[in-house]
Amino acid sequence: MQGPSLVRPREVARAVTPIELFFDLVYVFTISQLAHHLLGQVDARGMLETLILTLAVMYAWFMTVWTTNWLDGERQAVRLLLLGLMFASLLMSTSISEAFGDRAGLFVVGYLAIQIGRTAFAVWAFRGHRLHAHFVNALVWEIGTAPIWIAGIAADGDARLAIWAAAVLVSYGGVIAGHPLPGRRSPFSSDSQIYAEHLLERFRLFFLIALGETVLTIGNAFAGEPVSADRLLVLAVAFTGTVALWWCYFHRAEEIGLKAIDGASDASRIVGLGNYALIAMVAGIIAIAVGDELAIAYPSAGSTTSTAALVFGGPLIFLLAQMAFMRRATGHMPQPRVVACVALIGLSLATLPFSLLATVIAASAVLVAVAVDDTRTEPHVSAL
């Protein structure tokens, strides 16, 4: 049977394949485009647009990751699928900066090609498998959501923003509910320990992609400006903050996730929350990157409500996402992160009279403090 043969046996573990890594590389460009879009409109409207676009592209990414997680990545059909989805992702990403302008249609075409194409392939590949009915339901949901995205093309301004926000809410609501249909409850199940570990591996690699884009952003920003002592200081502080983000994820949060799924009966649910935490962390990283870029370009400029939302809101979103995941995985609220979130909120107000340089220093200091506490709490360095 051709369909089921594309699905890897539940008992067989596998590492992330080169084609999966190749697919993820497109999202280096995607994240840079999201940051570029936000940088071009640093206000409440720009942040809301960027949030909707981020949620959309991350939905396309994680649904692809979840689907291919069940497939045999060495099969030619699966490789061709990922290459096709890779091109559609590239098409979608090239349209991000003008998605609320002249390239709305191109963005939607790329996005829907990913969603409908991938799910239709899954319906074919999973024939005879216990998850076949789930993908049938999911395909109905994706096709049903398509008119909302298409309607946004014809709209403009606030109307497009509202329509696409509704499309994002419907998409995420469908996943959370398990894509149910009247009289057809989805047989969703991913209770395999092996599958959970593979998904966490994909998450960690994507997180590195997001961090790598942050390094590229601050590096390019510094390279494009005249050298000065204050800009050099911003570069050093921004890099230190990026290192702290890496440390907080790999030294603490990921370690907790791996321990939590080890033998857990609800490993899939823990990984599911980890997925949403990753989406939030990526959104936070984009905000941090744009805030750092602004600080490098205008280190002595005064802080504003919008820049404070980026410089402090980015780390706040990042830590809140980790808190939710760690609370679910351990049953305990990580108090240092709670204190750090309160500090970020207070500092965002207290530093408004100061320069962007001062705000970046303050926000990075909070992240470093959390990383230091993680080191004190868990003194050994993870082998991961």
C-alpha cells in the first residue's frame, strides 16, 4: 500500500534529515522579512501587522513540521513534497514586506499552497493509517479557511487587518480543537515518545535559526553605520542579550522539556505547548532584533512608547512563553522569570526619559540575570 508506506514506523527513531534542515533555511529569510516589515513601521499598527504575519508563517511552518514528523524523510515523495513547500514558503516570504500592500495576493497564494498542498498530500499518504481521518478533517478546515484569506486580498487597510486576524484565529482554533467536523471527530493522537523527541529537535533548530537572524540583524546594522563608541557599546550589549537568550533556552528550558517527556504519558501535549511557546519566543526575538537595530542606528535617541514595547516587550514575551512551558512541564512556576517579567515592565516605564542605549542595556541586564540564575540553579552545562 503506497500511502501507509510513506509513514515511518512508530518504533523507529530518526534524526532530523538534511531535507528538513534545507526546508528550515527558507525561514531564515522569512524571519528577516518579518523584522524588516516591523522596522519599516515601528508603531502599534506595524506591530499588529507583524504579529498576524508571524502567526501565519509560523503556523505554516509548524504544521509542516508536525506532518512530516510522521513521514519517512528518506522517501522520494516526501522529499519532493518538502521541496515544493520550500518554494511556496519562499514565495510567501518574499511578499511579507508588502503583504498589507501590493503583494497581498502573492502572500496568500504562497501560504495557501503550503497549507492545502501539504494537507492534501497527507490525505493521500496516510491512507489506511489511523490518522487518515484527521488529515481529511484538517484539509476541510484549510480549504474552509482559504476564502477568509482570499477576502483579505480584496479588502484594504483596517479591513484586511481584521479579516486576516480572523483567519489566523480560525486556523489556530482549528488546531487546538483538533480540527473537528460535525459527525467526524478527529482521531488525533501523537502519543509516541520517539515522535516527541524528534519534534523537540526541530524546535531547537528553528530557535537557532531565529537567534542567528538576530545576530545577522545587529551585525548588518552596525556594519552600515559609522563607527562610534556608543554604537560599539550597543553592539556588545545586544550580542550579550542574544547569548543570554540562547543560554535561557538551551541551558534550562530545553533541558526541562527533555526531562518532562522522558516516559511521560502526555508527551505530545507537553510538546504541543512547547510549539506554542516557540512561536511566542520567535515573536519576542523579532521584536528584540528590531529594537537592537534601532538602538545601533540611533543610540542617543530618546526612548518612546513604541521602542520601549520592542526593547522590553520582546524579552517579556520570550520569558512569558518559557514560564508557561516550564510551568506545564514541571508543575512549578519559575520564580526568577516572574521577577524578571515584573522588572521588564517596571524598567520599560522607568527608562522612557533615557536613550535607546540605556533601554537596551537595561533589558539585556534582565536577560543576563535570568541566565545567571539558571546557571546557579542548574550548575552543570547541558550536553545538548
